[in-house]
Amino acid sequence: MSRQHIPSGYNTPIPTEITTPDAVSTRVGELRFADGVPTRETAERLFDHLDFLRAVEVFLGCVPAASLEAIRRATVEVGADACHKGVITDRLLDSNPLLLTGNTDTVYAIAMLDIERDGPTVIEVPAGSGPGTVDDAWFRFVVDLGAPGPDRGAGGTYLIVPPGYDGERPDGWFVAETPSATNLVILRGFLVDGKPDAAVALFERGVRVYPLSRRDDPPAMEWFSLSGAEVNTVHANDATFYDEVAHVIAKEPIDVIDPETRGLLAAIGITKDAPFAPDERMRGILADAAAVANGTARALAFRARERSFYLYEDRRWVNPFPGGDHRFLRDGGRGGRFLDGRTTFFYMATVNTPAMALKMVGRGSQYALATVDAQGEPLDGGKTYRLRLPAGVPAADFWSVVVYDPQTRSELQTEQPFPSRNNRRDPLDHNDDGSVDIVFGPDAPDGSAANWVQTVAGKGWFVLLRLYGPLEAWFDGTWKPGDIEAV
């Protein structure tokens, strides 16, 4: 029972828990009230704090939108300013382009759709394409293409349409509805004999993207190389992050997000129908909020605190797609949205598809992230480490290990243009029991250069283990990688 009292002028006992003292000590300082009414100074302090809280939430919740917008801007910078103009890693993705945890092991072919500008848009996918996906402006899944898509790798024609589309649906085409104007199309092609040539030829000859309105006379595809390009596809981590999100909101249909998210954005001045023009006070709050939110995203990504992030009870490996649901729903939605899981994934990676989250034996892909060593310490580029992969890595297509820079979450830039090792591309040395030791360090170790990935003294790093075509031993845990150990 709470203590009750009858103040002067009251006839009814008043529970103390519903009243507010004249002075309250909090983490934002002392708050003062005159019989429950905030002083002018306290009200201003609380409004600043409220704006700060909402700006932090906007950052953590809108990383997907800012990330896809950064990719769109980068493709335009490279030359791909129309849907029939794409970018391709014809010489694979080296460490020059800044791209969130991109891989060195497949050929990327990327195109950007603008349904508002072009209307319903056609994507022709050739037979033999590897995993492909269309994501909307909020990095939400629209449809898979190629091997994990409805064409099952046999090739097919896809039509991406806006909500409520009641137009032509040609027989045999795969029709998918998107809620947004801007959409990312990305295809990945596998190496043949360790080389990208076959996949590049497949994409350059067989992929076509064009408005349905130009079906009778589609424009020829134009491809711009992303290999070696000095271009940034990563969203901002300072207050300009909010400008990136404001551009998305101004561009996209109002229903691309729910009213709750629209209200959160509007609370800090981001709306569809008015310019985003924060005053000096708000700019200061946004700068502080971006710093705290960026730090929070990094804490989630590099120092995961929830057990559900970890793949094993006895290892440091983290699941970058925690929860096993591309919608980031807990327990099929009973537990609501896994907000920290969503922020973590999109802060570290791109492309959202069930093929990366669900159990798909022999198809799709699976990932394991290591940001610390076996003792839980950050990985030091000046030291030498070993990662032991037991024999029989359960990957039907291939497996790889790629090293990244914790600042950019992009490939680590060293003297090696491709900071990785791949079992199909590289002539790796194996131990007598069939296991493989991948060695990381600033200098090539004697006798193990074939398995060495270079790091940089004074620079941190982290690693992603990829399995394409993951097998049952991955999903049931009978095979698991060792931790990264200092030598």
C-alpha cells in the first residue's frame, strides 16, 4: 500500500506516487516544479531531452533507409543514373569502394529502380544467376531473384509494381509489389575456376532492366565498373545522417512507413511536405543524438549483450542476422520487432532477404561475425591471430573469410586488394586432419602465406565467415568454427 495523505484543501486521500515533488534529481539534472507545474527552465531542459531521445530513436530505426539512400547516391556518382544503367564488380569487390561488409567472392551486379519516375519496371534475369534480391527504400524484402527466387536459377522475367497495380501481368512473369519508389536490385554471380569472367559475361549479356512502358523497345543495358572505384556507399554517422533520411521521406510515398514512424520523424522536423530545416538549437541536439546513437549501434554490433546474438554457448561468434527472421520479428511476431537486431544488421550489412536468415539447406547463404578474440578483446592489427576451421566446412558452393575495418565496416585496406581467403579461389594449405588455419597479422608468417590475410598495425579489424549453400552440419551445430586466437 502506498502512503496516503490529505493535503490542505483536499477531501480525498492522495497517493504519493501520483504527485510530483518540487525538486527531483534525475540523470538530466535537477527538475523543479511549482506544485507540479514545471518551471520554465525545467520545461526547456525536458523538451531538449525529448528531442534528443526522439533523434536517437530516428537514427537507430532509420539506418536501413539512410543506408539504401547512400547506395543510391553512390551508383549515380559512378554513372548509373537510370534503371538500365547498373554497376558491376567486373574485377570483384576490392577494398577501394566503401561498402558495408561486401564480399570479395562473388560478382555483384546492382541497379536502382525508380517506380515513381519509370512506372512498373521489368527485370530480366538470365539462367544460372546466383542469389539476387530486390529491396525497397527501407531495405525491406520485396522479392528474390535467381537461385533463391521463384525462377529457381532457371532465369525469368520479373515485374516490380507499385501498390494497387491493376495493369498488365504477362503470363510466366513473376510480379512483385513494392511500397516504395526507390528499390535496390542486386545479383551475385559465382566464380568459375576462381575467376569472375563467366559471371560478368552472364550478367552483361543476360540482365536487362527497363520500364514496362518501353517493353517494345527497351534501352540497352549500360554497366559501370565498381571494381577499384573510390566511392562511398555508407551512410553518415554524424548529424548529416538526418539529411539523408529527410531526402528519403521527401522522395517516397507517404505510406512507405507507418504513422508511428512518420510521427517520430516529424517530431524532429522530418516530414514529406516541408523542407528539413532545423534551427541552431536543433542542429546541436541532432549532432549529440547522432554521436550517442552511432555509439549505441557500435555497442550493439561489436559488444552484443543479448544471448540471442551468439551462435554458440562456448564461442564468440555472433549471428549478424539475429532472430532468424528477415522482418526482425521475435517468435513470429509475438515478441514484437527485434529492434536491436535490426539496427545491428543494417549498421553492419546490406541486402535483406529470407535466404540470409532462414534455414535453407544447400541454398542461400549463412554468416558468422567475429569482432573479438577468444578472450573477448578487440582484434589488434599489430598482432598475429589464428582461426581454425575444422575439416568438412559445410558449404555446398564455397566458404570464405573476409576482414573488415571497424570504422567503415568495409573491406580492410592493406597491401592486399582482397583481404580474404576463399576455398574455391585460393590454394589453401590444410592440416593433416583436414582443418584449415587462416592466419591474420601485419606480416606474412613463414610457411603459411597461402592462408594469410594482412592486417595493419594500429588498426582494428573484424571478420565475417560466409557459407554459400550451407549444409545441415551448419544448422545443427555439429560443425562450428574455432574462435580467433592470438598466436
